[in-house]
Amino acid sequence: MKKQLAYASNCSDSLYSYIYRTLQKRAGDENESLDQQAISRCRTAKQKKKLAGYYAGPWQLLFNAWCNNRVPNTAVLALLLQQCLSHFQCEEVIAAWQ
């Protein structure tokens, strides 16, 4: 008998809360850093206005995929053990569960 994998939509409240908060924190920190890097390269106010905005790093991509039930909890929990996540690694994990 096969066991069904748990995703964001069908896991316990405590696990959902843990994964959600952790991914949200990592994605937020990473996105803020990417935004600040883009802004720091600007020389004029016009450039800053043009470049300010939404920068999604790999943690954000994983967060979005998990929220949309494209990646199971087991895969996300394994990645949360790491401090860093590359775009390549994130894309590979998401593709593996499609």
C-alpha cells in the first residue's frame, strides 16, 4: 500500500506553521538582500526607482512551489536543513516533483 505524500494543503497545522514561517523568513531576508544589492548599484534616483521592486530568490521560488502543492513537505524539510539554496538546486527539486 502506497502512502500519500503530505503537501502544504494536507499536513498538520504545526508542521504547516513551521515550514511556512521558516520559508517566509528565509525568502523575505533573501528578497530584501537582492533588492538592496540592486539599489546599491544605482547612481541616480531614476535608476533606483526603476530597479526597486520584486526580486525573487530561490527560497521564494521554493516557498511559492510549496504553497501551491508542487513540492512535498519531505523535500522542503530536507532543504531547510541547509543555510543556502541555489537557483539550480531549487529548480531541480521543483522539477523532480512535477
